[in-house]
Amino acid sequence: MTPEAPTRSYRRLSVEERRRQLLDTALSLFAHRAPEEVSLDDVAETAGVSRPLVYRYFPGGKQQLYEAALRSAADELRQCFAEPARGPLAGRLSRALDRYLAFVARHDAGFSALLRGGSVVETSRTTAIVDGVRRAAAAHILGHLGVEEPGPRLRMTVRTWITAVEAASLIWLDEDKQPPVDDLRDWLVDQFTAGLVATAGRDPQTAAVVRDALGLESGEAFGALLARVLPVPGAHDRLPLPDAAEPVRETLLP
Amino acid sequence: MTPEAPTRSYRRLSVEERRRQLLDTALSLFAHRAPEEVSLDDVAETAGVSRPLVYRYFPGGKQQLYEAALRSAADELRQCFAEPARGPLAGRLSRALDRYLAFVARHDAGFSALLRGGSVVETSRTTAIVDGVRRAAAAHILGHLGVEEPGPRLRMTVRTWITAVEAASLIWLDEDKQPPVDDLRDWLVDQFTAGLVATAGRDPQTAAVVRDALGLESGEAFGALLARVLPVPGAHDRLPLPDAAEPVRETLLP
């Protein structure tokens, strides 16, 4: 994470570079230990710098270091979401997820520690930082969906998917990053599509969003998901479609 | 929660009744304040009993009270999951969710406090209690699906849905229990079905589970979801189905 750390060289760094080096060092230590077990002395030792130097950057001590590291991670996460509003939505979501999962893989257990909390340095302030990232993610997604005033069902669909992404990332880290990251990303995109479509069945706003999204997909994501999913019940003679499903047949047959 | 609390009467209660009364009182206090701000004295005052009596039941102080309250809540949650393995799966899931959401509604902000953590009394032990409930929920669901050795994709689908249920419950409480609880329950069942079906598109084990589940549904849940969902893209002339989707048409037409 900090290539120069083990050399103990006092390479001249700018204030911003030094701060970043110390935060990266702290994050790498959080990857292996609970935040409250990481002292400023540990950071100094690992970064190969003097203790007074670390204390100069973080005069508020451990709590300030932890919050700064969390904020730095949060900023990095927010940058993952930045994606031009062009092209099929599934592609945009895939690219954002690629960046997000690269972040998760890079910070590994540090990511778990940050998200799982359960530490004495956890405060309403640190919780607010993590919640801020979730809110930013939801705002990005709703922006890409072209929704300015999301109703409760659409909002809940997006927010619960974001939680599912976090949970899946933690499980993925627990299971030694299996399945491969590309499979995880595709699965997450599928889950988003499926969740959105299921909500669309009961919510007119979400139904409109799905229709607009389909217009951008050129058969790419939604059609491919449907193609994978619908043959699943093929072992049965037919899908147990009630009479209300009659329009389905018309919809599927041009 | 504790009907006799305001009367300050020293009604004779059995040890178990008294313990339950004190735990219920504690949970109701946690509903409005962070766990670390609830003292044993507060519990004594609210329950209308003497301070020594509360200290007799919880000699380990605040931390013991909190863990006992959390354990009691966890036991109650586990009971929500108990559902006979009979009949359509969507019905079983709905009934379990009804009990779970009744628990959420009853404990309100106390439920949020328990799940959100972010408190100084949060420890690896309390985290383990909450995780134990999640694991129990996953085991129940996999049991109902008839799966003994879930592969990573099926396991991830079930576990992320459980996280989504928690997140949706917290959002629901934040939004003054809107939408109505029955709508929330139906939406959660839809999301489970959709998530499972989406995973089935890439995972043979999950595909087999979905096929077996369909056999139990008699067109009830899956068919109804499909009937609601598939007409959504009806505004387009046709679904953007790629060539790979050809089997879909055969599947849907008996």
C-alpha cells in the first residue's frame, strides 16, 4: 500500500503526500486489526516515520486518525460511483461495480472493519460517514435512472440493493474472494435488474423507469437476464401462469 | 410493553416473570435512547421497582443488561422463523415475515438500536448474537428450500436477501411504517423470488431449487409475480430478447 514504508527513508513528501501515506498506512493496519487496537505509534513504525511527525498530522489522536481514514476511504468510494450518463444502464452499473469491488479487494479486511463497526471508536460521526456513502450511491443510481423524486418503493429497492452489495462484498471477502470478481459483479447487476423489475410489478413509477431503461439497453442486460432466467422452469410442462398473465404471451411475441 | 410499570406496585412476580419485565423495560428504553445512555437506575425507575432488585438480576451492570436484552430479542426473533414445512413456499415466507415485521413494529427504535450498533456497549459478543440470528434465518430458509449443502451463489442470495430485509425494516421504521406492513411483506417476498430466479439463471443448484419450488406453488407466487412483472415492458413493441432467448417463447407457450 505504501511502497516506501519498509525502507524507513525520510523521503521528502509534500504535506498532502505525507498525509495520504499515513492514512494509507492506517487503513492497511485496520485491515488486520480492530481500529481501537491501532495506535499512532503503530502507524509511525509501519510508515517508517517518527512518532512526533504522526502526532503532528493527527493531534486528536487515534479517534482523529480513524475518522480521517474513514473519510479518505469514503471519498475514494464516492469516486467509484462517478460514471458518465451515457449508454446502457447495465454497462454503467457494471463499471461502477468494477471500481467498487476493486476498492473492496484492495482494502480487504480493512473494508470489513470499516463497514462492520463494532469497535469502541465507532461513533455517531463515523456512522454518519458510512451512511453518507450509501446515500451518495443511492443518489447516483437514481440519477442514472433519471428519477428526481423517487417514491418509497423505488427508493427502498435501490437502498436495499446497496445494502445487499455491501453484504455480498463482506461474504465475498470472508470466502477468499470467491466467486471470481467478474462473476460477483454480473450477479450483482442481475440482482439489481431482478429487484427493480419485481418492484415494477407493483409500482407505476418503477415500471416507468424499467420501460425507459429497456429503451437504453438494446436487449443487452434485461433481455439477457430474461433469456437466462425464463428457461429455468423449463422442466415443468409450462410456467404456472394464472389468467392474469395472458398479456405476457402477447408481450413476448412481436 | 410492561403494563404494570407505571403503577409502581410490587406485584409478586416469579423470578422469570420479573426478569422478563426488566428486559422488556430495558428494550423499551433502548427504543428511545442509545444503549449506553440507559442505566440500571433508569430501568428500576421505569419498571417501578427498587434499584437493588435490578442490580440483583443484573449484577454485571449495564453491559450484562444490554446483552441479556439483545439475547432475549434474538430468541424472540428466532421464534418468528419457526414455520411448518408444508404448503407453498411463498406462504411460509409470508407468515414468517408477518411475525418478523410484527417484532420490528413492536420494538421500533429499539430494533434499530439493536441492529445499528454504533454504541460503546457494542462488542464482538453482541455482534455475534445478531449474526447468530442472521445465520439461523438463513438456515431456516435453506431448510424450507430443501437444500442441505448450499453452494456459494445460493448461500449468497439467501444471505443478501436477509440483509435486505433488515435494511428494509430500518427504512420502514424511519419512514413511519410506510408502506403498510402487508405491502412491505409482499414486496419482500417478491424480492426474494426475483433474487432467487435471477441467481437460477447462472447457477444450476439454484435453478433446481426454483424448479422444485414451482412444483409447490400451484401458480401462486411465482406465477403471480411473473404476471405482474412481464407486462411492464409492454409499452415497447416487444421485449429486447436476444436470440438466446428463443427457448423463452417455447417455455411460455405450452
